[in-house]
Amino acid sequence: MRTAELIKEIQKLPLQKRIFVIERSIHSVRKEEDMNQMKKAVDALLMDYKTDKELTAFTNLDFEEFYEAR
């Protein structure tokens, strides 16, 4: 379905359903943008985490048993 056809179909919906479609669309766009920003951050810091031992010092504890203190 082309964009113009999609818009015409949405315009036929009752107001509440149009608002629902808009809200879901905005949510989808924001989620995608958040994922893109996180991917950019990961890409930017990947080499730092691979080479900077200070950033990975605590990963030696990953396999230690963990007991929660209450």
C-alpha cells in the first residue's frame, strides 16, 4: 500500500482510532530512534571496551557466586 492510500484509509477511521494509530506510529519511531542511538553509542565505545582494562576490570567477577545481603 502506498503512502497516499494509507493516509486516505487512516482518514476514514473514527477519531479515537486515528489517534491510536498516530500514537502507535510515534511510539514505533521513537523506539527505532532509541535503538539507532544505542547502536551508535555501542559502535563508538566498542574499541574502548576492548582495549581499556579499567573499563573491564570488574568483568573478572562475572563468574563469581553472588549472594544478596539482606
